[in-house]
Amino acid sequence: MLNSFKPTWMVRSIYQITPQQLKQNKIKAVLTDLDNTLIAWNNPEATEETLEWIERMKEHGIKVIIISNNKAKRVSKVATILDLEFIPNARKPFQKGFKEAQEIYDLTKKDLLMVGDQIITDIKGANNAGIRSVLVKPILDSDAWNTRFNRMIELRIMNYLIKKNPDMKWRDSLDEPIEH
Ligand SMILES: [Mg+2]
């Protein structure tokens, strides 16, 4: 039952994902969660690292789309700074935002990769939608108040999954997928 929370990969940070790794896996576009995945939740400013990663993806023709449960106002503010497309009010773990991404950008499930720091929303959502996923460590150890409760439940699910699946380990690239 808890297998629906299992990511395809576990990589410490989104910045370790390279265009080469994506091309090897035939991924054309990255759907990325916003808060604590691409940027710190409490700081709308993009770091040099974020900007460089986005630039590298663009150079290699990989589309990056922010998919967030947050409101359009907040998401668009950051997306404009980063010059990225975005899907707000995505309602992860439901399929709404994932379907929108496929329709708007004319992409198939296989073209897409979801990257996020939360198994309850990002990873479960990707699994529900049949999209491969990467779980990353949250950029900050702290969370917005509305995320704290989920984080507590996630810790318990992760502990259970890791106990049952010894191959669920943090890595530095997409080289080793987790068995499903
Ligand atoms: Mg997040």
C-alpha cells in the first residue's frame, strides 16, 4: 500500500540532476515543486545555483515547469524571476496539475519527470499520474506551518519504506533507480 509513496529515484538535490542523465532516461521536461525543492520556502530570491541549473537545462532543450499547490499569485512571482512556465493550484497528489502539464505542453507521461521534496504530495502525485519521480532533500530543514504536519507523517512513512527497501538510499545522480 505504501508503495505509492516510493519515488523512482532519491537524489540529494535537484541541482545534481544533469541534462545528460535526463536524456539517458528520455525525459524532455522536468516538473518541479517550488518550495524547498527549487528554492527555500521562506525566500523568493533565487540563488546563483538555482539560476545556473535552470540555464543548463535550457541550453540542452529541457523544459522546466514549476508545478505547485500554492496560489497563482505566489507561484507566478517566483516563476517570473526565474523565467519559467508554471502550473499553480496543482492539487498534488491529485492528477489535475500533471494532466494540465501534459495537455498544455503536448507531452506524454514518459516525457516527464517530477522532482519534489514531499512524498505525500509530489511523489504520490507523480505515481498517481504514472510519471517517474525524484525525491530530493528539502532545501531548508524548517517548513512553512502548513507543511509541518505532513512532514511528520512523511517521516514515519519514509522510515517504514526504508526499512522494507534497503535500496532506498540518497544518491548523487539518476544512475540507480529504486526497485518497484
Ligand atoms: Mg515542497
